[in-house]
Amino acid sequence: MLRGLIVEMAVIAGRYPLLSVGTDLQPLPSSPRRPTPPPATRAMQRAILDLIERGQRDGSLRAHIPAELFPQVIVGALRLTQRFARSNSDPRALGEHIADLLLDGFTTR
């Protein structure tokens, strides 16, 4: 499920690059100075955190890492990778590569 989320986030970011412009400026969800996002954004954020927390509970994701850090890392990786990717790259393939690195690491098994 998390792999699919990462790939779809890459596709959306490839289609609508302006959506990711301000992500570096977004505070963490637990920040006391956090502005109130629109309801649709809150629902999406909650759905992503629910998915991550479920993975932490069932042991498929590391439970010692704060759940709110996962989406920050995913978005950061997507933004940085897209910035350096060729303009003609396939966003779905890029998402698959990012998911491979984030979920499986950098080393071979």
C-alpha cells in the first residue's frame, strides 16, 4: 500500500508540479504553530498517517520512528528527485524508483 502511495504521489507531482512548491515550508503535523489546512488536505494527511500508523502496528513499518516523519521523507524525496530528473522522465517510473529506495534501501540483498 505504501509503495502505491509513493508512486501515485510521484504521478500527481509530475502532473501538477506547482503542488509541491511549498512543501518545504509546511510545519510538521504536531507543530503548535501549524496553520489549519483546508478540509480536503486534512483528510488526505489523516489518511496517509492512518496508513503509516497501521503499518507500524502490524510490524511492516518501523514503529520507533514518528509516523509524521514518513510523509515528510516521501515528499522530500519526491521533490528532490523530480528536481534533478530529466523533464521527459516517466513520473510513474520515477515513483517506482523512489519507492524502491525508500522501502528497500540502497544496498543489494
